[in-house]
Amino acid sequence: GSPITTEERRLRDKKHLNDITAAQLPPLHHSPAKLLSIEESIAIQIQQKEAYEEMQAKLAAQKLAERLNIKMLRFEPEGEASMQYREVRDED
């Protein structure tokens, strides 16, 4: 046989794969990967680490509050809650 080019081989393999299965790769929804500078990469990693640590702290606080059976209620010193304890009396 005559040697075939890589493009022809790729098309032949693809056709063969289509004969074997109807499964196909899903379309690419995101843009392809791009190169970042070291500074950009470090900045993104620091930002992701801070977000992760903040989420971990919130989760830990929530678990601790559940374990200690602490209920967090709104505190309104000048709101409706403070008015419930006052009695209105006439001076007459």
C-alpha cells in the first residue's frame, strides 16, 4: 500500500469510530485554555485560597453553633421587639 497522510488516517479512524458507536463528544462550551503569567496565576491562587478559607470558616462556625445548640436571632434594640415590653400608661 501507499502511505497515507495523518489527516487521511484521522478521518478514517473517525469514520470507523462512527461506525462502532453513536456516542459523540459534547460540544465545547468554554473557551480553550489560555496561558497566564506567573503573577496572574499567583493572584488567582491567592484569591481562591482566601475564598476557600472563608467558606471553611463559615462552615466551621455553623457546625459549632449546631453542636452547641446556639440559636442566632436578630437583635433590634430600637425596633419592634423593644416595644413589646413597654406598657403605655396615662398620667391622668
